[in-house]
Amino acid sequence: MIRQLQVEQIKARRRHVWAVTAALGLLLCLWGTFNYHNANAQDLAQGYSGLFYQLPLLNTILLPLGLAVIASRLCDWEIKGNTLKLLCTLQKKGSVYDCKALMGLKHLFFIALMETAGVLAAGAYFHFTEKLDVRLLLLHFIEILTAGTFVYLLQQTLSLLWVNQLAPLVVGLIGSFAGLFSLYFPKEISRLIPWSYFSQFTPLRMDWNRQTREMHFHPAEFPTVLFLGFLAVTAGVYIIGKQLFLRKED
């Protein structure tokens, strides 16, 4: 497995995947902290809460398409070159799926790490007066990894099954819009949209006062049952996706 991962790393060198990962993480950090350049004392007093509430929304918009691009870049080498059959004579077909999944999840991990580090950097740079809640920071990190794993496995399966890589990218774009607009639907409906889960586990709620035009954040109970159910569904996506790939004719 280690040697196969090294081979995948070599194949990905000139695919510019790290450039996509770095650009995506940087865009999320800059977009999330843009409004704090003109922040007043009240905004700084709830700076971390504002970020923890806003960043999941930005993840819902950007990560589905971004992860679709990463999955496509990691998979289209064999698909476009029609070398998948040759590759599967040198290693087990299931290990191809697993190695590419590990490669993609490594990029997802660094995006989550960059965003988490961006929260800490924003607090230091803009001098947030709110005390950092480490629990919220950890939950935010886990939220990105959990929802991102589901989306990436889905996109990788589509990229490996379809020769035309435009189709998986369109699915990622549709996922971005579906995840965003699903947040305006009732919870019973929005929870059926997998791309919305970048925001479903947000541990904060917001109250908006129309008269004073002020926002106030307060903690919400973490949906443990929903989280465990989503993990089970993610495992199902991995199993089904791998089985579809194994049955695919090279």
C-alpha cells in the first residue's frame, strides 16, 4: 500500500492538485475574514462566533466544486489515457480506489487545517476580544472533514466511472447550489441534501434584531444522532462506490 501511494504521489506531481488545494483554502480564509477589516467593537467581541457561523456557509458554496476538481485531477490520468486496465494488471483494482481516496482525503485534511489555522490567525490579526472556544474550533474542523469525506468519495466514484470529466464537475457545481439553497428549506428536506452537511453540524445559532440590526450568537446542541447517521451513510457511499468501480469494465 505504501508503494502504491508513492506511485499515486508521483502521478499527481504535475496535476497541480496542491495549487487547487492551496487556492481553495486561501480563498475560504480571505473571504471569511474580509468583513473584519472594518469591524467595530461589538463585531470583535463575537469575532470567533461570527467565523464559526459564516465559514460553514462558505464551505457549502466552495467545497463541493473544489473537491470535484481535486477528484477529477487525481483520477483523469488513467481515465483519459485509457490506462486503467493496464494499471489493474499491476495492482489490485480495489487498492486503486483506496489509494486515490487517501490521496484526496489528504488534500481535504489540509484544507480543513488551513481553515482552522485561518481562524486562529484572524483572531490574532484583528485582535478579537472574544475568548476562543476550543470545543467550537475542534467541532468546526471535524465538520469539514466529515462532510468533505462524503462529498469527495461521491466525486471520486463519479470521476472513475465517467470518461468525460465534465460530468463530475457539473455534479459538483450542482451540489454547491443545492447545498446553499437547501439551507432555506425545512430541516426535514435540507437533511436529504448531502452537500448541505457542511452547515448542518454548525454548533452555533444566530439571532437577528431588525430594529437594532445586531446579530447575537448562542451555542446549539450538537446533533449527535444525525452525525452518527451521516457517518454511517458515508461508509455506505464508500462501500457502494468501491463496488461500482470494481464492476466497471476497463
